[in-house]
Amino acid sequence: MTKARRVREPIQVYLTTAERARLDRLARELGTSRAEVLRRGLDALTGTGTAQAYDPLDDLIGAFDAPGAPTDLAQQHDKYLVEDIEAEWHRPKRRRSS
């Protein structure tokens, strides 16, 4: 059985600098083209296709291998979450420029 040939239609999309940077980063991380990242995103948002969607939790894999990282995070996650929220409350707020 041969794979059905996909008909492709060009499309122009205007992205902000930040969106373009995210698109480029995802393409690099996934080892694919920007167009394929957009196709996978469309598939993920519509729940169609077999494309593997980018999972933001993938960034957490190995994130706690650093020295000083908690070794009991799975058991004490609520404690660490509360500590982080309380620390956020005490951080000075950044002012927006007008």
C-alpha cells in the first residue's frame, strides 16, 4: 500500500518576533521544519492526525538533576508549590511602561 500523496497549499502567516522565535525553537527541538511544526499544532488543536504534539512537560524531564534540587518533590509537591506562591507574593511587581 502506498501512502496517499498530500496536496499542499501555500499560506502566508504574519508572526510577531516572539512567535517566530518560538516556532524556530520548536522546529529545532523537534528536528523538523517550521511548516511541520505548524501542521502538528493544527492537528493537536483539532484532535486530528497522528502527529505527536509538543508537550510542555517534556521540558521537566531531567530538570531536577541539578545539585540542590529537592529529592522529595513527588511526595512534597504541595509544600514546594506553596513556598513558590508565597515567594511570588513577596517579589516586587514589574511596572509596565506606558
